[in-house]
Amino acid sequence: MNKVLVIGDACLDIFVYGRCERLSPEAPVPVFLPERTTKNTGMALNVVENLKALGCDVETWVNPLGTLTKTRYVDSTTNQMLLRVDEEGEVKKRTLEPNAHKILKNFEAVVIADYNKGFVSKGLIKEVSMYHPHVFLDTKKHLDKSWCEKVFLVKINEKESMLSQSYVASHREQVIVTLGSQGCVWKDKKIPTHAAEVQDVSGAGDTFMAALVSQFLATKDIEQSCKFANRCATSVVSKRGVSVVDPYSL
């Protein structure tokens, strides 16, 4: 069983499902009638749950659960999200222990899930990637060689890649750009995915990252890992809410 360390911003995902049958007389907004609520851990901890589902042994360095919360209000009939409310408390930056280089050697891979909420700094990413050869980074920060050049693989989405165009263009072997229903791009090669009926894209990027890492540890083949990650991400967007991949359904 491969040991993986996940570092990053963690949150609580809350989905409130209900009915919208009329508009408010006070303002042109729907009146929402809550029916049921689901809760699950999200962001970096969603990466963790997917890695565990794919057979990895996972440890975490994340912010205390409860400092970040995302609450989504969803119409049960149409599955349309009406509103998302984010609550963000103070997040303390993670620093490395003096013996971090020894600790990191215990893991086959390190995943950094950086949602740019304050827990993960550029300095932390730089330090970890200096100490470990297989650091997989998912970040909302603009990419720059001063702090992420030694990262093994960076996963960003298409919108994020537009904000770091020069870096992506000069680091094609390092950067994987996800394209949603169109799959992903690595080394200027588009790796397509199968079509699926999309119910909810929440957490799909986390699933992609977890699947990419687990498959790479098994095969050491990045392209095959991208194909597997596409399949896993496609499987979870066909379900409502934030879902964890089921490897037996692939």
C-alpha cells in the first residue's frame, strides 16, 4: 500500500437540498424550502478520501476542520445550485519541522492541495519540493519558477492556466491542464475523456488529482495516469454533491 502525505486547505462541504415553488414578494428571488442536508469533508480532505478509496495509505497536514465551510443551496428538482455561502475563519500558515526532510522520506508521494486560503505558502511548496522528488501540486496561485519549478507535477484547470500562460508554455512536461468534459492536456497532447451526464462538478478536481497520484505510483506512466484520472473524475460528476470515486464501478 503506497503511503501518501496530503498537505493543504481543508473545509466542510454542506449541501442543503430543497424546493423552490415561488418568488418572494419582497424581492425577485426564489423562496427556498429546505428538505435535507448532507455534510462531508472537502478540498484537501476530499483528495484524502479519494486516495483512500483507491487503496493508498494517507496521512495529512491540513488546517483544523471548521475554519473553512462551504454551504450550497440546491433545488432538489432541477439539481440547480441557487447559492453558495463560504465562511472563512483565520487559517494559520503551515511551517515545516526541522526534521521535515526525514519525515517526508516516509512517503512515496506528497500531494499539495492549495486553494490559496492561507494554510499553504509559496515557501512551503518550495521547501517540500526540494525535499521530495514526487510532489503533486494543485494550486490556485499564479505559477512562478521561483517557488514551484522543482514540483514534480502541477495540476491546474483551464482558467487557471490562462493566468500562468508563460510558465505553462515553458513547463509543458510538468503541467497538466484539466479541461472539464474535454479531458486534459499534458505536453501539448490532449487526452480526452468519455462523455457523461453531469450532475455536480464539485470535487471533480480533487478526484482527478487523487487518481493521477495513485495510478502514477502503480505505473510510473504519466499519460496512463491522466487517462485513469479522467475516468475517475467523469465517474464522480455523474453523482450529486461531492462524491468519492468507487474503483469497482470504473
